[in-house]
Amino acid sequence: MNCSPAKILVEAYECAPAAEHAPGATWQILSRLAAWFDIWVLVEQTQYQQKIEQYMKLYPEQAESLHFAYVPLRRPNESKRKRPALPIREICDYWQWQEDAYRCAMQLNSQQQFDLTHHLRSNTFRAPGLLWKLNRPFVWGPMGGSYCVPTAALTGLPLRHKAEYMVKNAINAFQFRFSPTVRQAVHRSAAIFAQTSADQYNLLRTYNKNAILLHEQAADLSHGTPHRFNGQRFLNIAWIGRCIAGKAMELLLRAAAQTRNPKMLNLHLIGDGPELPRWKALAQKLGIAPHCSWYGWLDQSRTNDILNSCDLLAFTSLLEGTPATVIKSLSLGVPVMCLNHCGPADVVTNTCGSLIPVGRPQDMESHMAIQLDEILVCPERIEQWSRNALRQAEKYTWEAAAEQIRQVYLDCLEMAPSAETICVG
């Protein structure tokens, strides 16, 4: 009997060993899947080829079942641009890259005869790749970005940013329903992973397609310990992110100013971007500037150290998938205060943090202020939340995510067996 591992072609775009966020998340998944399957990966060349090849020289055994085909961007990014709410240029570049990746996929498929294809990483649902055109079972996801910023939450933004996000909401809704590429990718998919329960719901409502919830980030449980707060010192609160309007740091600043005793709070604010001067001015106006530490951009190690030294993460973003910051916080045992919306609401519960109802900015600020006051009155809540955060993080490991994908692959392969006998591990 000819028995060989199933050959899987994965379109990943971003992938690198020992990297954080999207590239590292992709590597974490693929390196584990390679223990069961023969994995071939389409990845962007300019940013990732050198990093991958250096790693493979150190660990050549990985190359036995993990192979890479590099596809360059037609227009490499020479410098970091300020990312707008509607990143049209980046989306167009990504579409062009996907067209080139599909041509590469056709060549590879003629040589390798893949058993299944998977569009693994996507910045947006509107660019699902073209692997669904190959006559193979197609898996998509985790896909995301189909949700919108709640209209009520936009009322606190400056007029220009409010208009940007209203336009983005309208474009999202239209493209998700009517884009021919999205519609074909959905209908040709043997299975779809959704980043958030909101994406799950949108797929079911719009296309009557059941999707499997799979978050794009996972937890590293190696450094987590219970955190304690005795109420006799400052309550240390971390905020981490890009300083753009949609991250809504002002919700935290205004909430802190509304607490009964703002002097008992220390805000550790990590990030940079165009809104930073406005937020610094707001902190000064609210009288809480002496209790704000502004760090700018930090490397990941330093960021994690500061997060781990805090009692609480305040995650105020109005529009988010499953951010690495939230998963990292849970894995460190740091409770999370976030909006009851999008990806964070899927992984944070009121047993390991605080879910703030989404509504008008003044209402969200009031809810946050009440929660902070209650912590100061009942400081033991931090340790309770912290222990539950560590337990919650155990549900979201890379091993669990890879196993979930593996099971879907097996189901898809069983429904569409190839001519050869396949060993699927």
C-alpha cells in the first residue's frame, strides 16, 4: 500500500519564526501542522525569505515536511506609512500579491498534486486569495473583519475619523455581501474558520454558511503567575496599541478622571501614532497627566515586562479581531477590561476581567469608571480575575489551535479522498 502524508498547500503571506503577531502566529500553526502533513507554504519574499532560510539552516529537520515558495510584492514598502482607516494602497498591493501567488500555486500543483489548499492568514475578508480556483478541497481562515464599529460608539470621535469609520462600515457591509470573490470563496470552501463570533454570525446570516470559531492568536502559558493587589498602592493599568482614533484611548483617560480617587491610578500607555498628541493634551486637560507614563513604541520583550508588572489591561479598541495583546495578558495572568464587542469579547469573560457594554462614549466611560472604583474598594478582585485569566488562557494554546485545524483537514480529506492512500497522522 502506497501510504504518504497528505500534501497541503497553504497561502500565508506573513510567516516568520520567532516573530510576534501575524507572522509568528502563522509559524506557530504551520510548524505544528508539519508534524502530521507535508506542508507547502506560499509566503511573501521580501520580508520573510531571509528569516525563514536562516532558521532552516539551524533546524534542517523542519525542511523535511515544511516547504516554502516565495512570492515577492510587486511594490515593496520602502518605509512605514501611517496606516489610515481605509488602507487602499495596502489592500491593492495584497490583491496583486495574491494573483501572483495563485500563478505560483498552479505551477506547484502541477508538480506536487496537492490534496487540500488553505488560505490561512488574511488581513481582511475581502481578500480570500484564489486557491479556491484549484480543483482541491479549500479551507479558508481564520477570516475576519466583516464586523463594523457600532454607530453609537463613533459619536465620540473627531468628525474626520467619524466619517472615515462610517464609510468603512458601509464598504464592509457592501463588500461582504456582494463581492464576487468573497461569494465564490465562501461557496467553494469545504470549511471556513472565523476569527470572531461576529464573523461566524455574519457568514451564517449572509451566506447560510456554518463557520468554525478559531482565533488568530494563541497563548503562551510559560510565564503566567497570579497577580495580587492589596489596595494600599497605586492600581497599575496598561494600555497597548497604535495611537489611532479607532483604538479609543480617550475612553480610558476619561474613565480614570471620573473615578472617585484618580490619584490611586497609574496608567502605563504604550504605543505611538497620529492621535498621541491629542491624547496627551486630553490627559493634561483632565488633570491626570501626572499619573500617565507614556512609553512610545517598545520592543515586544519590554512591552510584555510592563504588562506583566501591571494589575489590569485596559483594551479600548472599537474594532478588533483577536489581538495578541489580550491573549498575552490572559496568559500572563493580567485581567482584561475591554468592550463587549468583536474578538476580545470572545475570549474575555466577567470572571477574568470586565466586559464594558458598547454604547455612547460617555456611557462606556461611566461603566469603566465604576469598574475601577469597585477594584479600589474590593482589591481582592484582581487576584480572583488573575487566577481565572490563567485558566481561561489554557483554552487558547497553539497546540489546541493546530489540533483544531488538523481535525478539519482530516474531515475535508475524508470527504474528498485522493487516488493514493494518505497517511494523515
